[in-house]
Amino acid sequence: MSILGFNIIDILILFAYLALMTYIGKRHSGKVKNQEDFFLAGRGVGKLFQFFMNMSTITDAGQAVNTAAAAFSKGIGGVWLLLAPILTGPYYWFLAGWFRRVRLVTMAELFEERFQSKFLACIYAVVGIWLSVINIGIANKISLRTFQAMTVKPDAKLTINEKQQVEMFREYTQLDKLYKAKQLDPQKIERYKTLEELHKKDKISAYISYTKSWWFYALYIGTVGAYVMMGGLKATVWNTFIQGILILAFSGMMIPIALIKLGGWDGFSSKLPENMLYLFGSGLNEFTFWSIIAYMIANYVIGITGHQGNMANNGSAKDELTARTGNIGGSYTKRVLTIMWAICGLLAYALYSGSISDPDTAWGVMSNNLLGTGLKGIMIAGILAANMSTVAGVSIYLSALFVRHLYKPFAQNKSESHYVKVSRISIAFILLLSVYVAIASGGILDILKMLPSLNVIFGAPVMLLLFWKRLTLKAVYVQVLICSILFAILPGTLPKFKAFRESQWLTQQTNEITTEKTVIAPKSIFFEKVARSNPEDINSPMTGIGRINIELVIAKIIGLDLKNMTPAALLTTRDLVDILLPFLILVPISYITKNIGLDENIDRFYVKMKTKVKPDPAEDKAELELSYANPTRFDHTKLFPKSSWEFCKWDWEDTWGFWLSVALTGGLLFAFWLLIQTL
């Protein structure tokens, strides 16, 4: 007996997992007494659970599928989209400690405590909820696409229209290979361009799925909502332990099976073209050394510092060392998994490069073809577990932002049980909104590439806030306003107007570049993609698809030659604008403005940041009182005495943790390089 192509055993495994998650939520519902229990698990999470919570929360199936998709479409160089954070591991050692030491519940409270500005905290909450809902939407969409790729309709059950879509896609892939190899008959170029336009607009596909989005989202989001709303972070911590084990299982199970099918490592290697093995790209993709560095700094240094989940992921730990080891352990485990996902992408290319239309579905297609009864059930449960852990964690800290900064100011002096109840209701609305984002969003890679420009909006001021006394409230207001308009509002708003969408200036593409071995096709400069308004008419005007890259508009205005840039150079330019612009606003304005009446408050903030956390809450409170009574208590630890910079000298824990992180980074990268040399 089968349902949607799955054996009944696989379906039973899936429902057993969903039932267990719901049971854990129910079991912990009675243990939630206040907001700190619901949002931070009572700040009592130990090292083992902190490790699994960090690994599971920062690891979702979207990243697995996306890394495999990038490796499938761009070669092993595509792995850097998610492997780049390995270079920031030593920074995370300090980051985890900072956000445990600050002793707050939400990231927005940083602005409330540092600047005494409830309004700025409110703005952070609004922007943070919006950005994180996009992240949940991505996870939702990838879960759906992966499930769809594992529930493919047989050819015999396709309608006439569905068969035509599949056949046109197969024709397109054949012509595309010939075009990129400079072997396409000139008489077929017009047909190729027509099919390419249809492909850009998702009018053709490699397969048709049984799975419909409405019932999938109802089951998936319904389960997450149930256990999170009942048990909060307490239930989520326990669930991430189980989910972490499933993540490890689903990440590696297909590799040995695929290698056997290909005839071993040598058979695998023989199926890969040379350009797929360039570690830093071949000109065909966007991942060169410099584009990786720029992307890493924008997203995983600046962006991550202002991330909405820093308090939940680190502030729930018993003490700083627990937060640090849990963060680093989870982070480096994820980098190992990232390499495994990239290998899965290359294996999918070796097996199915001629039949997969959308790289985002490579993981699902491989799962559907390689895994037998039982293993498919574990894979489905693992995929959903990885995404559920992320969605659960995100929805909890978003509800904290909503309740504490958008609801509580208008409903003060209510009981703790009242605020917990409102938190549960807000989670339901957040999850429903994330489903809408999943349905309305474009390609997964395009969404991920836009996140750095959004994350730096608050990442830059949070980074300066932690260490620079001179940063002023006025500077943050101006920077947030300008960057929100440029990076968040205009990119999505302007394409709604036909004049911008069909502008000849904005629909420019790079020049075609011909190398010795291949052709690098023209790439849209300002839009995610451009296509003919009428795919059947080669002379119809170009129209923009997706968001506008305002960063590249700025680069063009200041005189950069974008038309002759490679895809990697365009991505590097985008990220450099994201990196530099916020600081070019914050620093000068801070020097010409002042924080009036905040000196005592600022001193209390920074002395708290120098006071190490005690595992016992009573002892920790006593230490803080000593620090508040003497704000200069730890000034002797400052790296730059008598300056406005609050960097401190390293202690023994800082030192050994930093060098351990450096060793882990170097060791994993060297092992990855050795692995590639064998292909």
C-alpha cells in the first residue's frame, strides 16, 4: 500500500515523529510560569542541550537543500554560500559570551537599555519580525519543494498540459548544454531563448508533484505551532535534541547509496566536468575568493551581530562558557554538515544532471530515487525536523519581540500568564504570515542573496553599540532610516511600477563573456532576473523579475562599470556597499551629535558588559550590584584606556577558545581541500 508514492511504513514513521513533537510540547506546557520560562527556558539550559539547540536552530533543511542546489548548479564553489561562516568561528566564540553577559530577553532591549529609547526598540522589533518571517518563509518553501520532489507523478498520470511542460523543459536543458559549450546550431538559438524565458518564469518543469501546498502547510505548520505554543522554548529545547539526531541522519544517509550507484568514488569523479570542482568558482558562478569574503563579512559578521535570535540562542544558557561551547559546537558541526550537503549536490549532478529543472529540487529528486522503504520515512522526518527546529526557535523570539515591544507598551501591568497567552496567540499569526511569504516568494538562492543587505540595517549599529561609547541615538535613527529605504523598501516597491519594471536602464544585463572553454551568458545587473515580456516574441521588450539591487544602482551612479563585470564581481560589489554604507553614516553623525543625559546609563551598560555571569542567579545579581555601585570597577581591563572604545583584554577563557576555533576552522578547511583533490 502506498500514499503519494510513499510506503505506509514511511508514512507511519512521519506521523510518529509529528506525534512525539506534539507530546513533548504538551508535557512542558504546565512548566511555563512566566515570560522568561517561555522565551528563554528559565536561563537554565546546560551544555548538551545548548549544543543541540544551537545546531538545530541554525541548521535547517533549507540550508541542506540550498547548498546541494548551489553545488548542483554552480559546482563545489557554490558551497561557500553557507560554508563561509566557518571563517567567523573565532568571532562567534566572543559573540556568544557578549549576548549571555548582556542579560536581556530580546535584542530590541539593547536599544532600550543603551539609549533609553523604547521607540527605537519598537522599530527594531518591527524590522526584526519582518526579516525573520522571510527566513521562516524560506524554510517553509524548501520543506514544500523537497516534499514535492519526493512525491512525483508518474508520466502515465500526467495531463496533456503537464506532459508538455516536462517535455519543453527536457528540450531546454539539452539546448542549454550545447549553448554553454559553444556548440548550439545558430538556427536553434531563437528556440533556446524562448525556452529560456519560459524557464525564468517557471512555466516549464522537470516533473509534476502530487503534493499540494495547502494541505502540506496545514500539517507542517500545524505541528510546529502546536508544540511551540504549548511549551515555548522549554519544549523546543527538548525537541531540538531529537531533531538534531535526525538532522545528522538525513544529512549523510544518501552519500554511500549514491556512491554505490555510481560505481564508487572513481565513477563519481568521472561524471563531473572540471569547472564543477573549482573551489573558488570558474567564472560561471558568483563564488570567488573575494565575493566569499565580502558575503561573509556582510552576512556573518555584521549581519549576525544584530540578528534577532542572539538572545534566545545564547541568553538561555546557564553561564557564558555554556553559551560559548554550545554555540561553537553547534556552529562547527553545521560546517561539517554543509560539506556533506555539497557532496550530495555533486552526487545529484552526477546522477541526474539531465533531468532536474530546478536545482532547489535536487535533494528531493535524489531522495526519491535512492532511498527505500523506511529510509524515506527517516529522510522526510529529518527534513521536517531540521526546518521545524528553526521555525520553532524563530517564532519564539519573534513572539518575544512582539509582546515586549509592540503589545506590552499598550497593555501594561498585566499578569505574566496574560503575556504568555498573548505570546502563544502571536506565534499562530507569525506562522500563518510565514506561509504567505513562502507562497509569494521567488527562488531560494535569490532570497538568500538579498538577506545580507537587510541584516546590516541593524547589524551595524548593534556592533558599534556593544563597544563604542561615542555612538549616538541620532546617528542610529538616520542610518536605520536611510538603509531601510534603500535596502528594504525600494527594492520591493519599485518593481511594482511598470515604468521601473520595463525601464531600459534597469533591465540592463552584463555583456556575454566567452572564455576558452565556455560562454558566460549575460546576467541581469539590477534585477534578480530579466526576461522578454512575451517569451514567444524575441523582439518583445525586456521586463525585470524580482527585487531591484539598489546597491548596484548606487555602484553605477558612482561610476563603476557593471556591464563588464562577472557574476562574482557583481555579488562582491553588492556586499561591499552593504558593508560600508551603514558605517559611513553612523560614524560621522555620531561625531557631530551627542547623547544628552545618558552618561550614567551608558556607564551602567558597559560595566555590566564587563561583569562575568555567575551560574547562580542570586550570586549573579549581587555581582551586578557591585558593578553598578562602581562603574569604573573593570576599567583596568580595557584594551584602550581612556578611550571611547570598550574592548577588553583577553582572559584565559577568551584565549584558549579563540585558538581552538582557529584550529577547527583551519582543520576543517584543509580536510575539505583534501577531499576535493581526490575528485
